[in-house]
Amino acid sequence: MNIIAWVILGLLAGALAKAVYPGRQGGGILSTIILGVVGAFIGGTLFTLLRTGTLQLTATTLSIPGILVAIIGAMIAIYLWTLFQRSSRA
């Protein structure tokens, strides 16, 4: 996938994950894109693990099912990030 598709996927998945996930998440457009791209990798890897039983670092594609998997992965990334922030404050 080229860089433009990654940016579009990251923006869509990150923005939708931030809208769906409860609470307030800070950050601007760049952090939203990075969150979506990280979510695409997390979601794609987990989807591949559940489907095939093998752990491979894969990402989703720019399609409707791919965006849904990336949103789920971005929500997991938000959850992990909030856990990391809480533990670093204590």
C-alpha cells in the first residue's frame, strides 16, 4: 500500500476510533493518523492470528472490512496507551 493510502487509512481509523472510544483523547491530526496506522497493524495482526493461528505482522487494506479491523486495533491502541500513561504517572 502506498503512503497516501496509509495516511487515509490512518486518518479514518484513528478518527473513528477516537469518536467511538469513551473518554477524551488528546492529540491533533498527526497523532490521529499515527494511531490509525498503529491500529491497522494491531488489528491486522490479531485478525491474522485469529483466522490462521499464526502470529504475523500484517496490516489491513484500504477497504471497508480493513477499516473496521483498523478501528478495532486503534481502540486497542488507545486502551494500551491509557494504561501506559496511568502506570507512568504513579
